[in-house]
Amino acid sequence: MLRRALQPGLSRGVLGRGLGTHRGRSTLDQNGKVSEIKKKIQSVLPRGAWNPLRDTSYLPPEHSDVVIVGGGVIGLSVAYWLKRLEKPQGAIRVLVVERDHTYSQASTALSVGGIRQQFSVPENIQLSLFSVEFLRNINEYLAVVDDPPLDIQFNPSGYLLLASEKGAAVMESNVKVQRQEGAKVCLMSPEQLRNKFPWINTEGVALASYGMEHEGWFDPWCLLQGLRRKVQSMGVLFCHGEVTRFVSSSSHTETTSGEEVTLRRIHEVHVKMDRSLEYQPVECALVINAAGAWSGQIAELAGVGKGPPGTLQGTQLPVELRKRYVYLWHCPQGPGLETPFVIDASGAYFRREGLGNNYLGGCSPTEEEEPDPGNLEVDHDFFQDKVWPPLAQRVPAFETLKVRSAWAGYYDYNTFDQNGVVGPHPLVVNMYFATGFSGHGLQQAPAVGRAVAEMVLDGHFRTINLSPFLFNRFYLGEKVQEHNII
């Protein structure tokens, strides 16, 4: 059976079987050899001077056990958990490659920072429950000696989802699953909704679900910087550059169903330096594809999807750029400080931003309305035509709102089922995925990082079983159907 052939090895993780590059030498061995060479050179130079002909400090190392492509919260979380779970300490050299060192286009920095357990898939609920515990105790995880504590600015105001008559039964079913997984969510009738939130117009609302605990929003930039600071203190290396090529070897084998496939193993990652034609080859044992909206391109570089259509070899990573707008508006008579993160039945959403009657919000477009992702320009007509009308109908005070600013960001949109891709590729045997979360990657990053690290080090998921999110499902046609995608 091909299904059985697609299962990853569950005995021990790739790095658990012994660190090293394809030439059979570990990173520690390489460092020792370089050190010995330096000592010999110093012994014959006048006054022991060691002055290389040119400064190469800006280049990535020539060897790294793990190369993580993408330095957003997902990639940094993977780096953190690899270093935290490694045995012995200092055993793994980890390099993070990020092309946008300002994070000006990073999904993390442009997010509205929400976290919720109101999903329909158990694994998504478990991921967010783990992540909220991480966020609420962030300094137990990310504290750095002599540095100030992190203030994630977590606002536990909850999520409020509204359903029409058509969506009420699905909402009831979802809440049942959420409660089974340990989330504290209650159902509210229109009358209960009006009593608790008198600023809501309940016309067209048949049912609402309200997160009473562990839901709300936080500062994404603080999480990003906190993770970066911590992993640097743990010895993780960083490089500002772009991955442009993978050097790999290949071998041929047959699946149990008789399909001939080509197995690839990456040995070298070529990193093009920022604003330069220069590149540095980095020898590695394993690659983590955490490139977010660009992860489909990185997968293609590694040979993923290069085969006959309909075969495992020809199955692509279905993750692409999707542009989303976020609008900031002011409304003096708008909802007060107790306002949750509201998601209307229309798909429009909003939350408070700070204490000055400012609000953030937006709405995902339909497939036919998808904007050109080639730039991050904002379509202000989209707010006037698609966002404002349903919000003003739901919150009458928003009739008089004034938009103050807006921006656009990218989703790493999984066109197959809008859920994450976590774990190894079945044919590019040392490339692992942590991507495709379609808008909920930020809130699940702490848990996803741990899951990937467990798979790398132990060969299987331990904390949360994310087997439904493996790459294999794209070939097998097994969608993970999540009803609450925003």
C-alpha cells in the first residue's frame, strides 16, 4: 500500500540518529579542524597575527546541522524548541535564513495578533491551547538573563463568533468539539447577546459562541523579538539573505504499490547575500521550510512537485501568497473596553486597538475578489464596499467611523484545505515543513515549533499528534476540513 509507504519513520528523528553532514563529519569536528588550522597559521605568522584577507563575518557558516528558511515566528519557534529539546546542550548548530531583515513584509509583523480556540478541528484547538499557555507564561520560556522581561500585552477579551440561521447547527457542533478539547466556550442566544453586549444589533443572528478564557489578542512584534532574542542567547545563528538553490543527491526506489519514485537528500543550501551577487554554500543535514507565503517557491527549488501530474512525485506544496487588508478606524461612540474580537457571520471582523476608541478590522475576499499579491498596496474601496457595510449593520455606532490608516499583509495560504503543513516531505527526505496556516500561524507558532522539533529529534509527534497535517494528505486527497477560517 502506498499509504503505508508514505508514513514517516517513527523510530528516531533524523538528528537523533547522529548529527553530521553528507561528508560524514559533524559540525563540531569541522570547528575543531578550523581551529587547529588557525593555530598552525598563527604559530608561523609574526607576533601570531591572524588577519584574514577579507571580512567574512556577514556570511553564514559553511556548515550547519539545521538550516531554517524563514525567520518569522514559526521559524524562530522551531529554532527555539530544537535548542531547548536538544541533548546534550549545544549538540545542534542551527542557522536561520531570513531575506527581509526589517520584517517589513513579514506576516508576523502585519498581523492583528488574535488567538482563539474556536476552531472545528481538534488539532487546531490543541495547538492554540498549548500556544496560549506559552504566551501567558512567556517569561518562563523566553527570559534572557540581564534583559528586561517581555510584555506581550495579552488582552484576554475573548472571541465572539456570530452565526446566521444557516450556520447555527455547524456552530453548535464546533463548540461541542471545542469543549471536548478543554476550551472554555459558551453559546449565546440573541437575547443573551444583547444583554451582554448592548452595542450589537442582533438582526440576522441566530446564535453566538463566546470564548470565556484564553482568547483575545497580543503584540505580535513582541513575540517575534522575544523569540529572536532568546534563540540568539541559545546560540542560534542568523543570516540576512535569500535561499536560491539546493544541492541534493538522488536515488530511485519503488513504493509498496509499485510506483517508482525518486528520493532526494539535500546536502547544501545556497544563500544569496542581501544586495549582492555573492552567495554562500551551507552544508547541512536538514532543512526546515518555514518560509511562509514563499514556502511554495522554496519547496519547488528543492524539487518538490517535479514529476508527472497525479503522482506523489508530481504533488506540489499548495501554498501561495494571498494578500489581506487590515484597516484602523476611530469611532468615539464605539464599543467599550469589554469588547471581544468579533467575527460577524458575513466574515467581517474587528477588535479594539488600545484605549482611544480605535479599532482594527477587515474581511477576507471571495476567490473572485482576490487582490494581486504582487505588491502591498491597500484597496480603500474594499473597505467601503465589503467591510464597512456589514460592520455598520452589526454595530450601528460604526456608521460614523473614520478610517485613519490601513496596511496589507500576506497569508501563507494553503489552497488545498487552509490548514498547516507540518512534518517531513516523503521524498525530499530531509526537508521538513512548518507552513500553510492560512492566517492562524502566528497564534499556533509556539506549538508548531515544538511539534516540528519533536519530529526532527524523535521521529514522531509527542505533545500533539499532527499526523493529519502531514504533506502526504495532498497526494491522498485527505482534506482537514476546518470550518472557522477567517
